[in-house]
Amino acid sequence: MSDAEQAVRLELSEQIATLIVDNPPVNALSAAVMSGLEERLRAAHADPQVVAIVLAGAAATFVAGADISRLQAIGSGAPLGSGRSLAAILPLVESGEKPTVAAIDGFALGGGLELAMACNARVGSTRCRVGLPELKLGLIPGAGGTQRLPRLVGVQRAVDMMLGSTQIDGRQARELGILDELVDPGSNVVERAQLVARELADGRRELRRALERDDRLEPLDDARRIIADARAAAAKKHRNVGYPDACLDAVLEGVEKGAKAGFSREQQLFRELLVSDAARGLIHVFFATRAAAKVPGVTDAGLTASPIERVGVLGGGTMGSGIATALVSAGVEVRLKEVDDAALEAGVARVRGNVERNVTQGRITREQGDATLARLRGQTDYAGFSDLDMVIEAATEKVELKQQIFRELAERTSDRAILASNTSSIDIEHLAPEGAAGRVLGTHFFSPAHIMKLVEVVRSAKTSPQTLLDTLGLAKKMKKTAVTVVNCPGFLINRVFMRYGQAAGWLIDRGVDPYRVDRALYDFGMPMGPNRMGDLAGLDVSVFAAGIMDAAYPDHAYRSALRGLLVEAGRLGEKSGSGHYRYEGRKAEEAPKLAGFVARARELAGSPEPISPSDEEIVQMALFGVVNEACRAIEEGIVVRPGDIDVAAILGMGFPAYRGGPMKWADGIGARAVHDALADWRTRYGAALFEPSRLLAGKAKSSASLLD
């Protein structure tokens, strides 16, 4: 049996040919599946015994999209190749001699949904999930999705689904018109699809082709308005990229000129996007995120993760309440401990407020909200801590306080309970009580912890593999992306991005307008510039953390006096109403008084000669240092792979995902170019901040990739 025949099986029963895609684990559209589909479809259409065809997937899923190994090759620069495309096969599905019905269970995403929409009818289970998430990869649907979906659900719904990469369940899909019939999970989806196929063959059900429909399309003027509004909204949400516009262009072409013209436009745009920097960057992130879950010596050691179902959280402040919210939302029972009743009441109220917002904003139902809050228990003592699987400490960032807490936890928890700290800078080994070091690690969440997807899982030299594995399992349960790092001051993100803030201070001390620095980085794609970010975090917090980081890494540090001067004047940032900016609520406006503080900071820096960098040079001065420090972290073994840095930077700092993360972005520029720019600034300005790392110098000399 050929690979194609194995990838797509054909079963004939009572004149119905059922084609079953069988490509574990998710029935992705590999080359073998494509060939198998075409061969089996042609055979079924030619067989006089067959009156109708059903398309289904093995192992309780339909088709979850493109073959990820092929996407990985494209992301690494491989050509598209000459293999059979899904778009070329779909006419056999939609307009062949025999009617076709899709039997959808599990996922039908991307090309999987495009395959289903080409069928003449679709039957799905209530648990199925459908969507066109191609824009997450910097692409658009490339097999007619921009044409068939609007004709099934209308332009407004289709545009919303595609631009949002939204997945919807079976009930929603039936309501919108993607599914023709819906069956309960206990029912046999394939059997029902076979009955529908026979009805189509017998003429008892109208045979419909999605590309020929126009009954769900809005009137032309309304459709144009919908697309124009969507374009304006996308321009605000997606900066510096073309794929949202490309998706809308394809839809508009189809609405105005018909499905054939729209499909031709879709194909052209898809091919252009496939080789774009944004697609390569986002595909890199796709695979880097999955690779981050693999930790050598831990996930490949044959260990079995123990489920974590009961967790204690110490501290109900902003971080502690956020962590508790994330845990109870993931189905974990939580004991939230505070020092007194007043602090406890405030902490519980924060958790309740977080959950209530999810209810009011429609993310969860009222019943789900009540069940979530029922998993939270507040207390001011250690009652019940002996039965917990894990405790996460989220107290004030003071070494002595945390050490005391960990001594108490070691006495009041079982020997199997994991003890974790949410510290952002303190050495994990300094917190571990004697005899308990193997079950101690760091879980550095990012604020707000119930929303941000990143958690740095920090292991010390003594953290056991089982402790780490179980914690990674909890992060996955919480729908967080865990990046495992080795214990060091600042861990990963705070360490490498300290150069971001330092470079901003250096530029300001050399006469560059602070607001211009922020605008240049914002225009590059960062969610905000370094000065606005400092205001958001709190300048007092920033100055405190800077002291720790400067002491840890003195050889390459630079510290402008500006932030310290602002703190001395009570300008702590957004929380005090002024910092680098002045604030009306959360709205930031340029502050005229900042100029006086900048002038004083320049005096304290020795009034260096002003410089006039371009916006591109501002971006490079701010971010080449991040890449340089990341190279040091790699050299020291702080992270497993460069892609981990990209994932963490995107999820933790908002680095633009379409650029692939700082390492992918810099690799596109070239290690030699990055090194030479840093070396030039080091020589020209005498700033140790720009001293190239050994690893970067080696990469530049050998012209090696920063991603190796």
C-alpha cells in the first residue's frame, strides 16, 4: 500500500464511499494526504457502484490544517515546491460527478475547513471546532476560504472570523450556516453524513456548491462598507503588516467580481504572503513556541508528570490575585493566604473582580463564573497546606521575607509539594530551605498574571527534573506558555531587556528627545516605547530593579540619572499621574516639565556631545543590545535555545510577533551587521553598553545564524 493509500483510506458501504484521512496526530494535509485525497476522489467518482462520497477524519478529528513540517520548511526558506495543492483538488470535491458530504468531528481548521466548505453539505458534532486561523501565520486562506466562507455565513461574519483567527464550536457553526446538520457527541457523525450523502444522491436534498451561492452575501454597498470598516479597525490593531488587507482584498474582489475572480486574487495574494518576512517570522514563532515545551533531561527523561490540583498562593496583591485567578480559571483549587483579614478581603475581592469581568465580557457564563470562584478559599493561616500539591509565593520582593516564608512552607507542606516563588530577580537558591532545594523553583508570571501568557519557569542547580516537569504541566493546564530558564539575576526577560531601558537612557543623555525614542520603537512595532513602559511599571519599581541588575552585570551597564530624578520629584509614572508623561486617567500626554529633568540628567552625565540618529538607528541602538545580552544568556546556558528568547520576548514584552522575536529579527539583519554596529558604537562613543558579546563576535566571524 502506498503512502497516499495509507494516508487516505476508502471504505465502500451501500454505494457510499467514505474517504478517511488518517495522518496522526491531527490529520494534517501532508503531501501524502493530498495525493491520497486526489487519488481516492477520482476513484470514487469513476466507480459506478458509488453514488455519493463522505469525507471524514480518523481518531475523532477531521483535518486540523496544513502539514506543520511543511510550514517549518517554508519558514526556514524552502521553496513552495511543486506538490499538488489543496486548491487544485477542491474542484473534485465541490463539482465532481458525485455529491460530497463532510463529517466533522474534532478540529476542522485552515485547510481542513476549506476542504469541508468545498463539500456539498457538512455534518458536525457539537464538540467540533472550525475556523480559518491563517492570519496567525501571516497568511490568508489559500484554497478558496476567502470566497466560500462569506458565501456560507455572510461577509460580516466571515471577515470577523478570518481577521480574528476565530475558532467556533459546532453549535455556533450550525447557527451561522457553516454546518447543515449538528449531532450530539454520542452520535455517529459519519453515519449521519452518509445518510445526508444518500439524500443528495437521491435528489431528496438540494445539492449546493458554496462558490455558486450568493444568498448569504450582503448587498454590495453594505459589503463594501463592512470591508472598509474592517480595514480601518485592522490598521489600528495590526501595524506594519499587509496580511489583513490582503484577506480583505480577496473578499472584496469576490464580492465585486464573483467567486472565480476572488479565488484568482486569493491565490496571487497567498503566494506573495507565503514568502513575506511577516509569514516567515510568525511561522518561526509557531514552531519556537512548541519547541519551548521540550526541556532536555526533563521532558525526554521518561518521567510521568503528576497532576497539580490543589495550590496555595501566598499574597493577594496584584500578582498573587492574578495568579490565583489564573489557577481557579484552570480548574485548580486554591488556598489564598494573606497576613490579616483586611489584606485577605482585598485579595479575594481582586480575584472575584477578575472573574466577574470575564462573566460580564462574555468570556464565560454566569454558571462557569460561580464554579470558578467556588474553587477559591481565603485564609490567614496555614490550615490545609499539608494537603497541597504546590505553593506559589507572591510576597513583596524582599529576600529576608521570602526566606522566612519558605522556611515556614518547608515545615507545613508535605515532602512532595512543590515550593515556587514568583520573584522577578531574587536568586532561587537563596530561598530554598535546607533539605527542600529539590522541590523549589521560580514561577515568574508577568502582570497581569491572569491575562499574560508567559511564565518563566526558573530552575536552580538543585531543582529536580520531576519538580520541573510537574510545573510545566501546570503551566500548560493554565494555558500559559512556559519558557524554562536557569537561575540567574533577572532570569531571562528582565535580564535581556534591561539593555532596552539602558539604551533609552543613553540616547536621552545624548540629546535625543525621549518622546522621539518612544515613537521610533512604537513605529517599529513595540506596544509602547521604553519610557512609556517605565511609567506603566512604576519608575520607583524600575529604579529599584535597575540597582539589582546593575550590580549583577556591572561590566556592560549604563544608567541615566533621569528616572532617579523623576522618582525624587514624586513622578512615579502612571500611578502618580506623572512620570516621563502626564496622565489623565490612562491617557498619556507629553509633559512640558520633562525637559528640565532631561537637562539635569544630561548635566549629571557630563553633558556629552549630542547625537542625531535616524529612527532606524534609534531602534537598533535600543534592540541590538537586547540581542547582544541574549547571546550572553545563550552562552551561559540560561536558555535551551534562541527560539525560547523569541517566544518569551513576544509574550512577555510585546515584541512584534510578525518580526519573529528579537533573535529571528536580528538574524534577518545578520550577525555580522549587528556585531559591527555595536562595535562601532562602542568605539565611537566609548560606551561599555555596546560591547559585543563573545558569542555574537563568533557568529559574526563565521557568518553563522543567530538561531542555531
